[in-house]
Amino acid sequence: MKIIKTQLEYKNALIKLEQIFDAKPNTTKGDELELLSLLIEKYEEEKFSVAMPDPIEAIKFRMEQMGYTQNDLAKTLGLKSRASEILNKKRSLTLEMIRNLHEKMNIPTQVLIQNY
């Protein structure tokens, strides 16, 4: 086995993975399955990674999902004017705001702490 570098190698690795998928752990085939899985995962992370969304776009998206208005967001952030400033990218999120957004709207902190 070797590091997967091309689309063809990736497709062949997936075929091989399917063939040995039911291998028992702690056997030669089981070790091969584990190693092949790691190689495939590494290739997929490099080739198919998905960038995190912009923090403000994530807030707007979550607001839409939850049926929140700007007034609802203001309750989470403290002031209505602050909610407007945040949504218009005129004010940065504070640590307290990030914690509140994560807790009350379930937005991942990794998304909220990014620069925008």
C-alpha cells in the first residue's frame, strides 16, 4: 500500500475497501482494512475538504432555520443595535456573544471565532 495521490488510485482503493470491508480486527486483512481506511480518509480530507462558512452568514442561516428575527437575535446578543451592527459586519463578535450564540443557537464556536 502507498499514499493515494490520484483519482484512479482513490477509486481503486475504494474498490479494495469494499472487498475487504468485513475483515475481522487483529487479522492481516483487518490491519489492511484499517490502513486503507486511513489512506482514503487522508486523500478525501485533502481533495474534498469543505471550508467553514463565514460567521455572520452562519448566524443568518441559523436564524432562518429557527425562524428568528433580528429582535430574537438581539435578546441573545444584548441590544438591538448590536444585533444590527453584527449582521452588517460593523462590529466584531465578543467572546460573550460567541458563547451565547453557541449555547442558544447551537452554532459551532469554531465557525464563530473566525475572522470576517
